[in-house]
Amino acid sequence: MATGVVTAAAGLVGGVVLGQRLGGRPKKVLGVRIPGTGHGLDDVVKQLKKAGKHAKNAGKQFGDLTDEVRTARKKAEDVGKAIS
């Protein structure tokens, strides 16, 4: 579980750093981006932030699943002991 949280945090921090360093806004004319005037990495930074959030959620879900499996195994052992 800790690995997922660490990975998510690293992805989120990386996305924020990239956003601050490379997040230059492209020029717009009538609301339309002019190609070649910005750094062009805004969309990449947004995707990195989303990936970090998804990794965080996946890590939490994996931890929850591990806890459920552990609980089910313990109950199965208890039932096995009661039967024999």
C-alpha cells in the first residue's frame, strides 16, 4: 500500500513541477490557440496530474483489497478450526 501512495505522491509532485516550469500559456486569437506560441506541454501536465490521482486511488483500493483478503482468510481459518 505504501508503494502506491509514494508513487502517487511522486507523480503529483512531478506534475506540479512540470506545470510550473513549462506551463507557459499559448497565445489565443478569438479563443483559439495559435500553434507554436506556447510550450505545448499544458495537456501533458494535466495528464500527469490525472495519472497521479489515479495511481493514488489504485493504491488505496489495493490496500483495501489486501485488508479484505486478510480478514476473509482469518475467518476461514476460524471456521476450519471450529469444524475440526
